[in-house]
Amino acid sequence: MSIDNKLLIWNVARGVLKLYILWLLDQRPMHGYEITKRVERLIDVRLSPSIVYSFLYKLEKLGLIRGRRKRGQNVKMYTITCKGCKVLRDLSNRLSSFLKELSEEEDTSKSKD
């Protein structure tokens, strides 16, 4: 696989993982370690925590999630914001439509063979 293909795959994977993190936080608030473990379980790969925490930082900078430390605790809990919920719904709908179109295109291609 060429370097360009690997880079493209990584960029797509990063976007999907950010979407997954938004989805997780739409289910309930979580701390970074728990999010990391859920992502690892999903992709069946051990990740450096810095990867997930960099995603959390970027999502927080965009106003899609909010991280808060409880007084006296070192653990930061993350929640999805209203803006994050809207983005999650929009991206989920767009992704669903895109995957449906890809599936229909694949079915059309197979029937031509």
C-alpha cells in the first residue's frame, strides 16, 4: 500500500473515530480513559492515549464536547454539547446516505457483471 493510500485511510479513520467519540458521549458522560478503552475495543487495536486525547482536545476546541474536572478529582469528565449533538446528527445522516449510495452503486456494478 502506498504512503498516499495509508495517509488517506488514516485521515478517514480519524474522522470516523471522532464521530464515534461524539456518539459515545451522546450516550453518557465519560472520562478519557474509558473513551480510549471503548475505541480500542471497537477497532481491536491498542492506541496511545495521546491519540484519543488529541481528538478530545480538538472536539473541545470546536465546542462539540466539554471537559470538566470535579473539585478535588484529577479525572476530566467529557460531555457532548448541543452543538456537538447537532453535528453528530448531521454527520450520521450524511454518512448513512453516503454508505447507502455506495451500497446501491456496488449492487448496480455487480448486476452488470
